[in-house]
Amino acid sequence: MARSDADVRPGKIETVEPIGKRILIRKDEDKKKTKGGIQLPDNIEIPTITGRIVAVSAQVDRDEDFPLQQYDRVLFNPKHAIPVDFEGDNRLFVVPVEDVVAVFRRTT
């Protein structure tokens, strides 16, 4: 049964849960300074395609072929990323797991 806007009560916390082979990523801030230390004007940004996993769908969580978990920092192809209009900064994206091309790991 579909819920109407009247069914959403004030004060309730709304969450986003990816479905299927998808994950929810909070994209890293776009860089305002180059590696060489040159400050860029406000209207120019170096696009980043890295971010932190906020949530993993149940299907991805059970799949051993995708060793991804919440809080992992990943590199992803933004071509199929779907922006989620959930927060004011609009940095949340639902991304197909196949578009995650690398995960950053620290070695001990």
C-alpha cells in the first residue's frame, strides 16, 4: 500500500535504504585547491568521484563478490549515480554496485 504525504508524521526520522545491487554513497567534497596548492575560483571545482558508503543494500551485504561495507571509502563511476534529494548539500547518491571500481583500504 502506498503512503501519502499525510501518513508521514512530523518528528519521524526518514532514512534512505538502497534496494537491489546498490549502495548509498556520500560523495566527498569537490576540491577547491590543486595538489600544488593553487586556490581555484569558487566557480571552478576539480570533480571527485570518491565518497563514503552510508548504506549497503541487503543484497550487496549478502554477496561475497562485493566486499563493501558501511563507512568504506570508494572510487565510483558517477555515470549511473542517482542523486538523492535528502539533504541540503545534495551529496548523497544511490550507485549500482557495479559502478564501484575501487575501495580504499589501509594496510597494517
